[in-house]
Amino acid sequence: MIWWRDVMIIGLIVGLSISVGRYIAAVMAGKKVWLSAVLKPVEKRIYRILGYQDTPAEMSGRQFVLAIVVFSLMSLFVVMGVLMTQQWLPFNPNHVHNVPWDLALNTAMSFVTNTDWQAYSGETAMSYLSQFAVLTTQNFASAAVGVAALLAVIRGFSRKESQTVGNFWVDITRFTLYVLVPLSMVLTLLMVSQGAVQNFAPNHAVQGILLPSGPASSQFAILLLGSNGGGFFGANAAALFHNPTGLSNLCESVAIVLLPAALVVMFGQMVGRRQAMVIYAVMLGLLELAVIDTTLSELYLGQHVTGVAGSTALEGKNVVNGIGLSALWNTLSTAVSNGSVNASLDSFTPLGGLIPMLLMQLGEIVFGGVGSGLYGMLSFVLLTVFISGLMVGRTPEYLGKKIAAYDMKMVALAILLPPVLTLVSTGIAVSWPGIRSSLTNTGAHGFSEILYGFSSMGNNNGSSFAGFNGDQPMVNVVGTVLMGCTRFVPLLAMVYLEANLAKKKQMAISSGTLRTDTGLFAVLLLVIILLIGALNFVPALILGPIADFLTAR
């Protein structure tokens, strides 16, 4: 029963991603699609508001990077300003107070970087204005920024001796208008039809139980589709008013992976189908292995933890979803840098919690975030090409572009900075005075809570073990720096890399060219991912979830 549902959901993701990916490729190329008659006038109006009479001209790599930085800084200041003044602003029926500066800074950086790490409970800490006007808006904007960066990367491969990589404003406008908004509207209506809440009524208590209200479903949809994960409610998709039925859980599970998978198909449409098939196969294979491992750990290792024969580790899981769908959801959300949860990860078995943690630590490349997942995987592809070329004495090339020293410096920066900063931040937190008072557990499990939290922030995921109190000044400040650096340094490095590649000539395929569209290359890519991505964290994982498993009971 468990496995056929997993197969059905993953099958739906694969099938839908092909159609959606082809649609996105047409949209981003400026071709006419079925929504053009309605949305093309709106698109042109947006360009006029931005100060352009027609479609904006293309940008150089430096101009593209500057646009990303300016847009993101403006977003950061706006979000932080609203959060710190929300008690004096409208749409605050629950009379919540202003957010302290450190939490406001952390939250603003979290949503601008598509991380959506939340050190607060949304229904009690945020006004409705903060939720729908700035946080939900950033769910759209941060996803669109990731896709714009990905498109710059793709153009670097597809263009010959070009000085431009596209236009940032055109990319985020088209992706938001033609992709994110229509899909979010459809998913919102589906969720409301299943009982998810969408209103402006204040929270109210019934027999001592708080029943949260608010404009929640509209945020649920984009937090899933945009690989955001930040929930309107503290319990996220484990809350009854977020994910009330089996049908809502199925639709939301598919939505988590739909766009990241579709962007790989888009890559194939724009550059080369065979190369995209190799990348898609590696991503899908890693995802399936992770789902199997997590599910088996939750099904059969509960007895090891509880000492009760036949125990199935139902603690912390919604009985509507049970073990199978809880394991599937939390594997999907950590593979895809989504960060939403429909169960408490702190209650997972040690090895069941290890797999979601490791998926983040790989760099969120198993489909990963919207845009960021694929350009992260492409950095591993280029590293594989370079290492393979050195081993066999062949010229390191990918899609006809020679990979030189400057290119590899950018790749190394994109791949190595996140794990380094994640481990350094974890070390700071572990050695910080009084850190134990913020944990619900001690020993190996307590260390796992800290490691998971900073792995989540450092890889722009946003999920939490839920046993670690992240709302303290040290965590907020360190987490802000961590999220900002690990989002924007790799992103900007990849844009600079592809701006450099776009200037190069397209090299003809020869006998010295390494094939990158074969099963052998897929195996090489998988090995490099595990060697470079996973080995960075092996010592920390041994001290955390593995030691927790060995010392359980």
C-alpha cells in the first residue's frame, strides 16, 4: 500500500514535469503560448512601469548580477521594515507585536534567499499584512530570481561569442506572470476545496484550543511551487487547516517537485535533450534511493528506538498520512530545498532523519530549489567533466564550451562555500555559551538538531528538526550571514561563469571530446556528487544521527 502511492506520486511528477517544462521553455523564449492573449498586455504594461517602452534590452553578465543584488537588497529592506512595524499597520486582527530586529533581519534574509527558515510560529508572530503582502510576495520573487540566474547559466552554454546573458527583469516578469501565478491560483483553489483556510478572520479559541485563521491557502500554494517552504502556520503542512485530506496531501506532494523537475526538461528543450536526460536520471535516481531509505528506516527501525516489538514510529506523524506519506513528503521537501513538513522530523528515527539532512548537505541538487537546484547540479557536471578530462587526457568541454581555469574557480566557489560555512556556523553554535538550554534533547540527538538547523539554513532549505530554538540573537545573526552567503555567492559565481562561457566559441565535437550524454557519464557524475558533496559532512553525521542510532535505547 505504501509503495504504490509513492510510485503514483513520483510518476505524476515525472509526467507533469515534461509538459510543464516544455511550456516554460516556450514562455522564457518569448514564444506565443495559450495564455499570451490575456497576459501579453499585462507583461508589456509591467515593462512600461519599469521605464521601458518595449521589451528591455539584454544585459551583460555584470549588469545581470547588479540587477539581482539591487532587487534582493530592496526586497530585504522592505520585508524587514514591515515586520518591525507590523503592529501599527492594517490587517492585524490578532494584535501581534512588532518583530525584534534580529528576528526581522533573519526572517527577511530567509525569504529573500528562498530559504524560508522560520524561528517563529506564523499564526502568533506575524500579522496578516506581513504574511500576504511581504512574505508571500517574496515567495514569488525569490523563486523567480533563481530561475533568472538559471536562464543566464543556460544561455552561457547555448550562445556563441555573446556579450549578453539575457535581461533579469524580463526573466522574472515572464516566469512570475506565466508560470508561478497561474499554477498558484489552480493549487490554491484545489486546497480551499479540500478545507484549507483562506479568510481574514482573527484566530479564535474553542474549548481552549486555538483555531488559526487568515489568508493562508494563497501562501501555501506558492511556498510549495516556489521551493520556499515557509508556512503560514508553525506546524506547516502537518496543520489540519493546511493539509486536511489525502487529496490535498497528494496535490501538495506533486507541487513540491513539479517546477524543479520541469526546469530540467526546459534545459533539454533549450540546450540538449540527451544531456538533460542524464541529469534528470541522476536526480531521479538519488531521489528514489532517498525515499526508499527514509521509508524503510521509519517502518522498521522504530522498534530499535522504542524497544516495542512491531513499533512503527508513528510519533510526530499525522495519522491521515501515516508513515509512508510522511517519509515521502519530508524526503521530497529536503531534496527540493522546499523545507515544508507534514510531520515532526525531530520524531523521525535517527537514520530516517539522516537522509533528509544528507539531501540538504549534498547542496540541494536532487532537483533542488526552483532554478538553484539545476544550476547547482550543473556546477557538479562541470566538475565531473573537468576531473574526467584530467583522468583520461581529454579536453574538458561541456556542450561545446571549453572549461578553463577561471570557470573551475567559479565552480569550486559554488560547490565548496556552502559546506564550509555550514560546518563553521554549526561549530560556532555548538560552542556558544548556554546553547544547551535551546535544545529539547542532549547528546547525539541534540547535536543533530543543531547540525540539521544550520544545514537547512546553509543550503537554503528552511526545514527544522523542531527541537532547536532558533529564535535567539546569536542564531539569528549567524543564520542571516549564512543564508545570504550560501544563496548569493554560488548564484553570482554561476552567472559570472556563464557570462564567461557565453563569450567563447562553440567547439566542434572531435575524437578527444568526452561524451556527456551517456550512462557512463551519469555514473561518473553520481560518484563525484557523493565524493565531494557527502564526504564533507561524514564526520559531523557520525557525531550526530549515526551516533544517535548506535546509542538509542
